[in-house]
Amino acid sequence: MATMAANSKGEFLEPDYGAADTSHYVENWDQPSLEPSQTTASVHLSYLKNFFDLDTSDFLLRCRRALFPIGKKILDNPDNEEADIYGWVWIPTTVILVLSVNSSLFVFFSALFHQQDASVSHISGVNFRKFWIFSVLVYGYNIVIPAILWGVLVCTTSRQPILHLFCIYGYSCTSYIFASLISIIPFEVIYIVSFVIASIVSSITLFRNIFSEDEVSESTRSLYLFKIIATLLHVAFGIGLLMVFLYGT
Amino acid sequence: MDTLHESTLDEPVWNTIKRDLGLIGRRLKLVILPKVTAVEMQAELRDWDLWGPLFICMTLATVLSVEASEDASLIFSLVFLIIWCGSFIVTLNAQLLGGAVSFFMGVCLLGYCVFPLLVGAFFCIFFTAVLPTAIAVILRFVTVVLLLIWSIMAVTAFFADVKLPQGRKLLAVYPVFLFYSGVAWMILVGFQEHK
């Protein structure tokens, strides 16, 4: 009970609040709660390390299976069946970089071959605009579409782990690396054909691999429908890449 | 230990600068001659410093922006950003693959190994200024490709001491290859807008 008291001189004393109940106080509240060796960053890092748990041989095996979709599935390796994010990060990045470089080299070589500019010095500077367009297209497609697909599949009987979907979408871009390497040749027919072939291969890969092994049965109509839609979207993505390569400013 | 600290605090500024320059010079020598013994490299990796990468990155950005025909300040900041962000992403990748490399160690290593490409940038300026254009373009291309290979060899030699788990070295070096190829492309092509 707080009481205001005045002493004999007429000054007010501090009220007496009594002993406070400190049993609910947190001890050492001002000390960091984590051990020094385990900061927040390293906890996140060790969680993410699970998604990068593959060797070079695993990675190359998965890429080879993505390129030749007739045969074993991408993640069908008894030694390492875990989906990884390494492919999803670096394969689309390679596609973007090779396409951006080659789109400017293409202009240079086609000018050279078609004798419009006889001088060799007319190579334009780094074209960041095309790089941005490719980045948005490739990364956007590889982030948004698997996420939407996972969201849709969660509502159905088939529960695909989202990591598996991202992994498959990443590896299915492997054939586009080769198409973009071929695109340095300035003859339109060659690289249009290579892009079409890459789109077909990539879509077949996606079609075969999009559902993981514990798929109940593929005769369910809705699941089959989603597979078809995803594959068609993938073909559209390949054609989109080709259009941006040809006509992006 | 206290006397050591006191002595470096009281020393003339020139001595401090000379010591730091010597440190940078020693590391550059390691980068230029990548086939050194593993023990030396481990010691260098642990004492990371950011002066060398900063100096190299600023010089490269200056060279590329001087060559540019328009908006030099944008080019400067763009090159700066690309090099530091690229180093960060590549180091993060090496960490996630299981390598025992701290963030600053990786950034220091990647920054130092850009040095051959910086030399290539100077060569490019020299060739463009002195030689006729056709020969200059070919020489630029050859020089930059050779120095790119040199940079990647230096990084690969250092990466041998990052203690990656078995069989993952190529996975860790491949993003480095992508990153340095991007930088080499910027050096090779420049930022001129030809009309």
C-alpha cells in the first residue's frame, strides 16, 4: 500500500511500494540467449545445408538423366535420393548468363557474317537490359510455377514435397544450357531448331519426373491434368526464351 | 601482447601503410603463382583482410568506367556491386556445400583472385589505344581468356584448402567460373555504346 508521508519538515518522501514480486522476471535477460557458437545465421545455414547435400558425381548423374528422359528418373539413385537445391540455383543461372552473352555475340556475328559491318569493332557494350529480361523470365518462372503447382497439389490427394518440385524444375532446364551454347552460331535456323529440340526434351523430362516415387496412381484424372498443364507451360517457357532472345531489345 | 599493441599504435603512419601494402603484395604474389605449398595458403586464408579486394575492385571499376562512353558513375557502382554480390553468393554456395570457410575469408580470396582480370583490363586499354581495331579485338579476346583461366586456377588452388567434403570441389568451383566469366565478359566487351 503506497502511502505518501510528509516528514516533520514538510517535504514529501518517496512512497513505499513494498517488496516487488520478481518471481516472473527472466534472469539474465540482457545476455544473449544463444550460445556464442550458435548464432541465428549458423542455425539457418545448417538448415539450408541439407538442401546442398550432393557430390559432383550425383549432380552430373542427375543432369545426364535430365538430358535423356527415357530411362531412370532424375532422383532415382539408391545412394542419394534427396532432392537438392543446387541444381535449381545454378542451372537457370547458367542459362541466363549464357543467353545474355550470346544475344549480344549473336548480333556481332550476324553483322560479321552478313557483311553489314565489315569492321570488327562494332560490338556493342554489355547489354544489361536483356540480362534483366532473361533473369526475370527464368527465375520468375522457376519460382512461381513450382510454388503454384505445389499449392494446387496440396489441395489434392497427392502431397508433393515442395523441394522435389523445385529440384525437378531446376534440372529440367539442363537442355536449355546446350541450346543457349548453340545459339552463338548466327544462323537462325540452327538455333531455332536447337531451342525447339531443347523445349521438347525439357518438357518430356518434366512430364516424367514431376511426381515423386510415392505417387499413388497416375490414373487419377486431375493429377494427369496438372501434369499436362505443367508440361504445356514449360513448352511455352521455352518458346518465351526464344522470343526474348530474338526480339528482346 | 600489450607492448606489441602499443608499439603498433605509436609507430609512424608510413610504417603501418608499408606493412599493409606488404601484406597485400604478398597475397598478390600468391595469387599470381598459384602453385604454392598448402601450409602457406592455409595461413593466408585464415588472416583475411579486405584492403586488397577493395583496392582491386575499385581499380577495376575505375578502369571500366573510364572506358565507358556514358554514365561512368553508374558503371562504377554496377561493377562494384556485381563483384561484391558475386563474391557473397559464391562464398555462400561454398559454405552450404559444407566447406569450412567463413564469409570474409571467401570474399577476401575471391577479391584477390580478380587481380589477373584487372591486369587483363589494363592490357585491353593498351591494345585498344595502340593497335588497329581488328588486331586489338583478337588480342583482347585471347588475353582475357588466358587471364580468366589463370584466375580460376588460382581460386581452385586455394579451394583445395577450404576443407570441402570429398568429391564436391567441382560443385564449389563452378559458380566461381560463372562469376569470373561474367567479370571477364564485362572487361572484354566494355560498356561502349556503338552507334
